[in-house]
Amino acid sequence: MALAFFVVAGERERLRRCEAPDCRRAFVDLSRNRSRRYCDSRTCGNRLHVAAYRARRKEAAG
């Protein structure tokens, strides 16, 4: 029902796919400024941020 509402209301851009490369989930971006990127920031978002942090630390160290 909610999906139909978003389509009819012209809010299709709120239906997104998670930007994590290994995640195939879709989600509805209900943030005010439509900036949500991950289906769950505690799993997908955190995993990518930690990987980027570790890559930066590794690059800086050697």
C-alpha cells in the first residue's frame, strides 16, 4: 500500500537501492532532504565507512 502511495504521489525517487556494493536491498528514503544512501546505516553504511577508514590508515602508514 505504501509503495502505491509513493508512485501515485509522484515520490518515486524516494524508492532507492542500497549503495553498498554487496547489498541488493531496496528501501524507501523517508529522510527530509532525501539523502539516505544505505538500507541500514548500522550495517551497510558502517561497514563501508570502516573499510574506507582502514584503507586511509593503511595508505598513510605505508
